[in-house]
Amino acid sequence: MDHSITPVILCGGFGSRLWPLSRAVRPKHLLSLIDEMSMLQNTLLRVHGLFEQSNPIIICNNEHRFIVTEQLSEVGFQKAKIFLEPEGRNTAPAVTMASLHFAAQKQDPILLVMPADHVIKDKKELLATIKTGAILADQGNLVTFGVVPSRPETGYGYILRGDNLQGTTGYHVKEFVEKPTLEKANEYLSSGNYLWNSGIFMFRASVYLNAMKEYAPDILLSCQQVYSEMDTDSDVYRLSENFQKIRSESIDFAVMEKANNIAVVPLCSDWSDVGSWDALWEMGDKDSNGNVLKGQIFTENVKNSYLRSEKRLVAVVGLSDIAVIETSDAVLVTHKDNSQDIKSLVSQLQSQHCVEANTAQRVDRPWGCYETLNKANNYHAKHIIVKPGAKLSLQLHQHRSEHWIIIKGTATVTRGEECFDLSENQTIYIPAKVKHRIENKTDSNLELIEVQTGEYFGEDDITRFDDIYGRRELIA
């Protein structure tokens, strides 16, 4: 019997209530919201070394492959297995794919399923909860973790615990309850029998697959087809486009609310799914006026507010209980109590085809990143950073020329049949329809300003001839 525990980290979701910082191209679990680490990195480090465990499985969107890989490498998880979804289909199909992977390997570990965007402060309490969960999972239970509530929260689902499971701190689950009214939330808190539904689970892979076979057989069958079509590259597993056809469903609705072998283990710790700016204010270090200040912020007569500046100086005067979030291309101002309404605002932006709803000025690439500085009908200007040892694809453009100005480091440039180095303050012109590439052969970042001129600047105006990252999509 396999007694190891495999973390399965779910990197789905957008986190639209944390717009404009969180966007589809870089959602909240890839952001550094609490400290210098991203939420994904903190999730992995939180459980690392707590128990005998296998290399984790990360399930994320195909678009985030390279930034996820980089963040894993930064904290020593180079051997993690990454499953790439062409489109998120909620948690049930995602965990089914991970479980099918172990079934194909004739392994049956206990899976610790955790969202990548949660904060759990008490590591000792988490360890005790995981140990109890592992015991119950080994006995054939589908285990969920329920957070002991500290307030009458209306933004979370609840779990009504039943009888104690003898010899453990776990309980039978009597009922799952959807997000309540404030009156009901107060009743739940007073009773002492209700727990917040954390969305953290433990079970053996085989037990979960059996539950899917009984309660969601259509999802299981579709996942089996997608698994058979899967494209594997080392420890990266690219799910086929048929994954998008699978019925979208959560683990809760697919099996947890239907099966009879459900157990819950109370987690008594400061916990948050960091779903709003108000939640970040609650968790943040506050000054003497109750303000959480991030970045270049100046205040006068401001109280109990969350103020964050990413690029520019922000000044706030004479306000209380607000959130102000500044990024390079958008500013949000809201009362903290209205944080839950930001999701509707983002939907409105999307319906109006505002690019700021989903994309940002900074765009991550496997070779580094670029940030748009300015653009007009006849030119685009970008600040480009190329990581040590990295290089862009060998490519050409039909509709635009490019001017490169090296501002830091040394660039190895290919232009047509030429290949040469450029140093700081040197420039080069790349005409349209000429093959070109830039490479950083040094051990420090290369930085340059790129000015594109022409009639069309779409990212699809690329003919790629060689790419060391194996990318299929038409991006630089």
C-alpha cells in the first residue's frame, strides 16, 4: 500500500475580485500579495517537509506554463509534474486527470488537493489536520477540511459536522450549506457545529475515481479520453483540446455532496481564500490609523483603508474604509465593503471589450518579460527584459520594423545572416521581413527598449523559424 502523500495544487481561476492587480494573464495565485513569494510558492512551501510526500502535481492553464515553471524553480520544485489545461473546467475534472495519472502508473497515493491561492498561517495546526486527514483517507474516506469560523462570514460555504469519528478529531459530514445570509451566518457561528468549507481535500486516488464513476460517470469517461490523447513532454502534460468539452463541475457538486463516505477535519487557524481587497486588508500589517499601505503612498486623515501603488505615487486625503489600487494602466477606487462587486465590474469591462479587463502592460514570456511603455497608430514602445541564458525565437514580421536600444547588459543579435554583440547605449534597426533574434549569453539580465514602427502590431504578425521553448502559439 502506498502511504505517501502527493500534493495536487489547483492553479485555476482568475481572482477577478482582486482586479486590477489580478488578471487572466497573471491571476492572483501567481502574484505576491502577502509577502515576496507568490501565493503558489507559499502554498508549496507551506506543506513541504511536513510529511512523506511525492513530487507535487500542478494543474494550471496552458497560458501560464512558463511563469509557473519559473516560480516552481525559484523555490526548488523543479521535479513537479505540470498538467496544462486548454481551458479550466473546475476542480472535479482537474483532480480526475491527476488521479488517472496515478492509476496509469499503478500507484494509489493519498492526494492532498489544495487551491494555490489560500493563506493558512498556523503551520503546526495544518500539520495536525493533514495527519488526521491522511488517517481518514487511508480508511477509504473522502476528506474535506473545514475551517473553524471566527466571524459570521457570508462569502463562504459551510459544512455541518455530524458525529465524531471515533479515535480522531474528524467528523462525519451531515450537510453542505451554500453561502448564507448574515442572519444564518450568525446562527451557524453560535451553534458551534458549522465550519467554513475550505476547498481542501484528501483521499486516495482510487477512492476518488470510484466516486466519480458512481456520481459523475460522464466526466470520468471524458477525462479518460483526454488522458489517452495527452501530449507528454518530460514532466509537462498537455491536455488535448477535448478537455474543453468536459462538463465543468466542482468536486463538491460532483461527489462530496452525494457520497456517504465523507469526513471533515476541523482546521483551527487564520485562513483566507484572499478573495477580495477587504480580505487583504484584514490580513495586512496596519499602521496606527488602521491602514495597510503598499508602495509609494501618502495619506492625510485616512483610516481603515487598503492602499496599494504598483507604479506611481498615490495620495489619499480625508477618506475611510476604502481600497485604492494603482497599476500602470488602471486604477480602482472602492469602499472596502463593496469588494465583492468588483467581479461584476470586470464583467462589464469584458462586455465592452476593454483589454485592461484581462491583460496587463507587463507580459511574461519564458525568456523574460516585456512591458508596454507607449503606443499609437504608427508605433509601439516596449521595455524588454531577457533572463540570463535565454533567447527569443528566430522570427520575422511582415508588417513592422523594430529598433532596439540596449540599456543594460550585452545582447547577442541575429539579423539576417549577421550575428554580433551589442552593448549598453548601442542600437540596431531590424527591417520588416528580415529574420532576427536576440539572446542573452551573460549571467545577468539584459534590458532593452524596443520601438516598433509600421502598419500592424498584432502578436500574430510573427513567422517563427526556431524556438527553444517548444511553443506552438504565435507569440514572441
